[in-house]
Amino acid sequence: MASRGFSSTARQLKHLNWTLHGTTIDVSWLIQQIERSIDEVSGLKARVVSAQVIGNPHPTPNRDDPYHGSVILLDKDSKRVTSAHAYLNGYVKFSKEATFKPVKLPPMLGAPVIPPEGVLTKKTDSASEKGKK
């Protein structure tokens, strides 16, 4: 019986140099999700060498944008390649959608199951209620 070839080499993920700007909570899930997504997108793995987390993850209710982390992806000259929003469900959306297609990954370990208490997750009806009186 012929022996089968075996490789113990694991797939190497892209590891970026990270900086946090105004981030006060643990965002390790966000960092892991962005690094994994870069491996999935043609054109990003070779160009992106560093990234910046911008603020704490949050929703943007006026744009119907659910809870997400915001990241800027930079090249070797510290020039912006694109930015991205990473969501709790594993979805990553890049600002230059025509060039970099969205990625759907499994949710990351350590990601909050629900947004932290006190964070708005959708538009409130308070503005529409004011006009009904």
C-alpha cells in the first residue's frame, strides 16, 4: 500500500502591526477577524501591513448599521488602502467594495454575543413620536 503525503504546515495568517485610536475595550475578536478576512481577499494580503482600530465597536443607527468595529488598513508607506467594518456575525465589509469584495467568516471566539449594555443597536422611535402629539 502506498503511503499518503502529509503536511503538518498550518496555513499562515497575515499578522498586521496594530494601533488603537480611542479604543478602550478588548477588541481582540476584531483584530483576529480582520486578519483572517485579509487572507480571503485578493489584493489585500500582499498590500496591507498595518491597521488602526478606530474607537470602540458601536452601531450607527442613523445608517441602519449594526454593532461593528471600524478599521483602517494601511500599506508599507502608511497610506490607506481601504477601511473596513467587521460585524459580530463574522461579516467584513470594505469601503472600496468595487475592488475588495465583502467576506463572511464564522463569528470569532471572544466576540461579544450581544453588544455591551447601554449601546443603541437600532434607530429609536422617539423622533417620530414627537410629531404625533
